Amino acid sequence: MEDKILSFDDSPKTKERIKRVSVPLATSNPYDPATSPPDILQYLPPDGSTFGLFSDPYAHMAYHMPKTGNHSAKFWLKSRLEEHSFTDHEVGLIHFLSTHRCATRSQIQKAIFKDTDNPYKVRDFIQKSHQRGIISAFSWITPCQDGRKKPLVYGLTPTGAEAADRLFHSRVPREFKFQPIQFPMGAAPKMMTFFPYLVANELYCQLKGVDRLIRWERNQHIQLSDQTHFRPNYVAEVIKDAGDFKTLWIEVIRITDDWYERTVARFREIQNALEKISPHLKPDRIIIIADSDSRIPIIAAIAEEHMPDAVLRFSTDERLLSGMNEHTFLLYDPFGTELKASPIPFLLPGASGMTASDFLATQVIDVEEEFEF
């Protein structure tokens, strides 16, 4: 099924029911006015701050060294298959990118390497994977320059996607098979296609880093009591202690032309799901990843009206990039009209209780020996 980070009912009937309230807009532009798009105030965070790392609506994709690996990919895959010689890190990389679609080097390091591994080892492995044609590398260009360097992003090439199919029986969607080229001017895809995956990866890496993540699934198919279905953006199952598991739904909101209408429709879908879902599948928290702190009050207001049964926590690009700490998650107080840090204690580094590693270590292979006499 095609990936949909913010899906909603697009019928005319639904659109008629959505009435836009006054949405706060920025009144100042932190970027150079000489190069800023004329409609930038519609998309900037309401406080007039710069875009979050994975939030710039004007960013367009640009491949890095697009000819790298073009002539070696097929040979690499043929050799690995014939010799059964995939390395553990190659297998981990292919699996991670086939399920998470794209990732930065930092995210790859946190996902498939040990904390004790040398960063140069990680860099060399990614460079070799790029040279072998397993992965493509890209970043983005934007008229909104703030002096901040952009990370390289990596995704599977068509050959890398073929390896994922052979190894994991996992088909990578066409739009996430990255064939590097030099785009003609004005023809590059918008990064907004990829940003929701990248910011969700940050939360995945933080949950994995504190060793509490048992399961992470995108677009899980959930059947409701009226036989309809719902798919959260992401579902994370985390462990608090032995026998104590919690379910998080994660929703990513990026600012596009119709973000308000999409968010209202999406929150209505979630509310409907919460009313009709089996109790054992109901989330303990819904984490909403916004583009900035100053956007959270309007999102919280939309949620209060259209998703009243949800227990919410908020986060942002920059908070997730700062690592898991007491300020990663926020709660909006509509009465005090303020954001408050709202940590989830067992998700803090060093918290007591059974970890994911402890839990998974209890699962061992126990097969019957077919040749016993």
C-alpha cells in the first residue's frame, strides 16, 4: 500500500464540514527578504522563527555525487547472493531503509550500530555502501538560508530495493527507490515528501537509544468495531517494566497549503477510531510531532475540538534532535495558555525497569532436532 503520512477523507462532504478558524501567522521573516518567497509568512512558525530542520516547505531534493555506484551495483548484488556474503551491517542497512524509507547518517548510526562503534567506522561503511550502489545520497536546496548545514540523506537504489525484496520479501514503493540524477532546473521533487519520514526517524532513534522500543510499525492496519479500518502514521510499542507495555501512536504534521483542513480531517478520523477501537489496541498516548513550539497551541486547539478523547503529548523537530530528555515532550495547558515540559519518566535515559534488550533476550530459538534418534 502506498505510504500516507497524513491521510484523510478528501470527499466534498468532508471539506464542507471543515470551517477554518483564525490561524496565527508569522508577522516577521527571519530570512533574507531578497531571496525569500513572497508567501513565506503563511508557512513560517507563528513566532517568526526559522523552519525546523525537517520542516522547510521550499526545500527541493538534490542528489549528492549522482554517478557514484552506477556501474557496480548489479555486480555487488550478484556476488552477495551467489556467495551468501551479506555483512551484518549491510543486512541492517537494507532492512532499516526498506522500512523507514530514508535516513540521515546519524539515524543510520543509531539504528544499526552500537554506541561504542567508532564514528569513522560508520562513515566508511556508508561511503562504501554508496560506492557499491546500494544506497543513494541526497540533500536539499532552499531559498531560505540560515547558515545551517543540511545533512546528507540516504535511501535505497533500485538495486538496494531489489536486495530488500530478496532478503526480507519486502517491496519498496517506487517513490522510495532512489535513482540518482542531476535534476533539470526547477524539476527536483519537494523534500516535503521525505521530511515526515526523517522526523519520525528521530523519535524512533530516541526510543531505541533509551532501550525501550519493542515494536515500530508504519500504517498499521487496525480494524474497528464497525468493520471499518484505521491506520495510525506510526505505532510504537514500548516497555515500561516486565509485563508492562505501552502503546504510542505517532502523528507527524507538516505545514502545507491545506495543512489546517488535513489536520482537522485527520483528527476526526483518529477520534472515530478511539471511539470504536478494541480496548487492548487503544493507545496510551498520541505523540504529535509539530514543526515548532509556536505551532502547538493551534494544533492543540484543533485537537481539543475534533479529537477530545486523545491523551496527547507534543514534540518538534528540534526537540527530538536534541535527544531524549525532560523537555522532549510537551503538554499544552489551554487554561494557562502555555506549554509545559511533560516527560514520560520511563523513557528518560537510565530509568529503572525492564528494557527492550532484557525483554527480547527472553525470546530464544527452540526448535525440534529433526535428526534425533
